[in-house]
Amino acid sequence: LSSRFHDEVEPLALKVIAIVDGEAEKVVRELSAPTELRDSPGSDEITLQEPLAKEGVRAAAVLRYGSDEIRVSALHYCKLRMLYKAHNPLPDEAEEVAQWEQMFRRRLYLMLRRYITFIGLDPSEEGSCGGNMHAAAPETVFSWLKR
């Protein structure tokens, strides 16, 4: 059964992976290309609403690209920003700082969107648990494979 399953499913899985990979590559190329800075954000820019600490409210940063919105906890946002800054130090020139900031937003958005897509659930949605950001297959996949 195992080898038969493998023989029948593998070609289909490879086709799906190729389609997803092609679409992901398009988005990565689009978001990795340098952009001119504008006075107001355009539809191709990542906007960021930084977390505001309010009593009794779970603070979160919100990244937006077009109509897509990703929330990330204030703690994780701060940690990811510090790690990025440690590996990509802020430049001295004010104009370069704005470009650095836009690149940080793009890279953060891409990373989070990739994990959310692979996991199959958005930890920022009501009822979903954050902390599954390790890109392992969800339990439903393992249950299906077990059958």
C-alpha cells in the first residue's frame, strides 16, 4: 500500500508544488524589487501599524499588502525586528533608513505570509493558536496519512 500510495500521489503532489512555487516566486520577485519611496503608500507597498500597548488588550503589529492583512504579536514583532536589525544594521543616511524600513516590512510580510500559507491557518484569526510557526504539516495531514 505504501509504495502504491507513493507512486500515485507523488506526481500529483509535485504538480501542486510546482504551481505553488511558481506563484510564490512571482510574489517574491514583485516584493523584492526596489521601489521608489512615495509620500503615501501605494497598492504595492507593505504598510505597518506598529503594536500599541493598551491595558487589557493584546497588542499586535499589523502588516498590510493590498487587501491582505497579517497580525503578529507585539512580542514576536519586536523580536523579529531586533533580529533583522542585528543582521542588517540601520544605515546612517535618513533616505537609506526609509528604504531599510520598507525592505524590513517586505521581508517580514513575505516570511509571515509564507509560514501562514504552508501551515494552512492564520494564527491571527479568532480561534487559531499562534506558536505553530515551524512549518510542520498540521495534524490533519498526519491523520489522513495514517488512514
